[in-house]
Amino acid sequence: LVGIDPNKVTVEEAMSTSVYSVNPETPLDEVVSEMSLHKYGSAVVMSNEKVVGIFTTVDVCHALSELLKTRLK
């Protein structure tokens, strides 16, 4: 939204209506692959039609960091 005046644009106009959602049991490799393939910045974690969390690219980095630490020992 470069060049857009934030004082004249509503959240509804700026937001993405396409949401990537998963359930808590979805394998991590599947979620990360989808996020990478479609360049999603996050996945909304849903259980029983309710949001129970948001898995972000920062969470991906944290998981990768933990994996690398354990693999390098």
C-alpha cells in the first residue's frame, strides 16, 4: 500500500480477505511449506471454528533455530 494515505483508507480496504488457516494438529512441515509457497506471513490456528492462535514467520524462525540447535549438538 505504498503511496496510500492511511488517514483516508479503512482497515477493510487494506486488509486481506484470503486467510490461511490450519488446525492445531496440522504437521509443522506442511504449514511451513504452504506459507513459503504462497508467501503467507502467518497461519491462523483454528479449533472448533474458533481462533486458538496465530503461527507467524517469527514462529517459523524460532522453530528452525531450535531445530538447528538440537541437530548441531
